[in-house]
Amino acid sequence: MATTRSTIKKRSKSVLKRIRQSEKRRLRNQSWETKIKTSIKKVEEAISKKEKEIVQNVLNEAVKIISKAAAKGIIHKNTASRKISRLMKKVNSVLASSTSNN
């Protein structure tokens, strides 16, 4: 395909810098989002195994990761709070059911 004048655009230095910055931020945010999702999956996996110590350790790690992401502005603070709340609710229900069974 031949390039025409309409497909070629000149970009100012500031636009090129903006593009570079955006790409860096996108990759950084993507990394943090992956960490968050992985930590949540680890908690849910530990919950399914119903081992208290493992659940507690993995939960603490997940809360730490989610809180850091919120502090860095990767996710909104309310989103972080909601994710933590949902994890706590799941963990508490499992711990309560396991203590009532014993």
C-alpha cells in the first residue's frame, strides 16, 4: 500500500514524549494489575484448600499488594477497598465455618 500524505503525520516533540510516557505507564500499570489478580487468585485457591495459616498469610500479602497499588494510583482507592473487603468476607466465612465444624 502506498503511503499518502494523509496517512503520514508530523508529530511534535511533546507528542512523542507523551507517547513514550504513556507506554511506560501502561506497562507499569499492566504489571501491577497482574500482581493484584494473581494475589487474589492465590487467596481464593488457599480458601478452597481451607488451611487457616496459608489463607491468613496469602491474604496479608494480597492486601499489601492491593493497598500499594491504590497508593501509587494504579487503581482507585475505592476499588482497592472493595477488593480487600470482598476477600476479607470470603476468608472470614471460611474461617468461621471451619471453627464451627471443629
